Amino acid sequence: MVRLDPDLRRTWLFGPGADRAAHVRMLDSGADALILDLEDFTPPARRGEARDLLDGFVSECRRRQRLAAIRINALETDGLLDLAAAMTARPDVIAYPMSDRAGQMHALDAAISHWENRFDLDQGSTEILPVCETALGVVEVRTMAAVSPRIRCALLGAEDLANDLCAERGADGLELDYARRRFILEARASGIEPIDAPFTFSDVEGAVREATLSRRLGYRSKSLVLPEHAPRLNEVFTPGADEIAHARAIVAGFDAARSRGEDRALVDGLWVEVPTYRNARRLMDRAHRLGVLPGEA
């Protein structure tokens, strides 16, 4: 299985389960995590066909070092059939739609444990990704995250969430603004990584603008539905050379000030105190793990 730290999973790309050509585009996109969707992206009549393709898709993800996720249907509908096929393929992550209750996570955790036992997989090795697509899902993130250590991330919905809010959908994403801010707060309080909602419009620059705002709010990951958006969004969520240089200056300035017995440092007009220093160290560490900062962070 691919073991990629949650904060390094910059892009999560959804794709249809029964479309082989779409699978190729997903695999070629450069997205860090690929979600083969057996729910909304796969018509019910084609779900059997999609299940037959899971093993090959997961194997190819493994070969290309991409995180392999499968979104199943709700357990009370086609989810048990989906999960049986998914666990045969041994994905890294099982994504669950319309997640909004701890009971859903308990049931899914138990079902996955059954299949891990049956296939002699390491217990707890398969992650659960709650996809929070309702108002209740957004406010219940902490309750769900507490259910199982399998839950390392949670993903914010877009279209279903807007529908549940009775909101008018727009490319500027204004209608999701509060949910986006509330979601990251709840996820961070839970100790899990929040994944921002997908930009479901075709405009690449619009996707970049939304991702840039998301990063400003503290997101380090974003979901998407168009493969062509992946390279640009990866760039947004990867520290750039100027950011790394600024972080280095903050760390060096603060360390020097502390060595002189001072409590803070003035760096480029900014008074740097402990929280800013820690944030700079965090950025450098992440850049190092992403391979864009050689040597020790």
C-alpha cells in the first residue's frame, strides 16, 4: 500500500468507475490520490462492470505510486457489494458518501475489519475517508473522526452540500464560504487533515483562485473532478521558492535572536514570535518531504 502522509496528498481526483478511458486520464493526471467512484459517477446499471475494473485500477495506482481510493455506495444500498469488490483489490482508502453520523463510521470500520481479517491484511491498514456533503456532515466531523484511527482525512463536498444548504451554486464559491471555514476548523480540532471541496467548473484559473484561497485558510489538499486541473493545483499546494526563502529567513532570524537572549526577531518588517517561527518550520518540513527543499528542513 502507498503510505503518503495526509498533508502531502495535495490533490484528490474523482473519476467514474466504469470508464476505462477516464481511468487512463486519471492515472496520467499527476494527482496524488485517485478516487474511483462507484456512487454518483457510476450509473447503477454499470456498477457491476465498475467493480470488475477495481483490481486493475488499484494495481496501476500502486505501480505509479498514487494513493488508491474507492468511493463505495452507502452500506444499506449497494455499499456491501462495492466494499467486497474494493477490498479484494486492496485499496489504500475507502471513501464513504454523505458521511454525517458516527454510526456510519462504526459500521464501515467493522465491515473493513472483516475483510482485512479474511484477506490477512494488517488490521487498520485501510483508511476511511468521510465525504461530508451535507450540513450535518460538516458539523459532525469531530464526532466521526473520533470513531476510528482509520480516519486520517475528511473531504468537503460541493454540489450535494450546496443542494442541502438550499444555496445557489456559483463559480465564486461564495455559497460554500462558511462551510469551508467551519470544516477546516472542525477537522483541525479533530487532528485530521481536511480536504477542500472540488471546483466543479471547467475554468482552470477559477480552480487555481479557489485553491489559493483554500490554502490561505489552512488547507493543504483539494479534491477535483477534472484531470487537467491537477498539475496547477499541485503547484498551489506546493511551497514555492520565494516562500521557502522567506521561511528560511524567519527561522534564521528567530534562531539568531533567541541565541542573543531576545524573545522575538524583526524579519522583513515582521515581528516574528514563536507561532510564526513554528509555521515557518512547518512549511520547510513539508517542502522537504515533498522533495522541493533538499537537505534537512
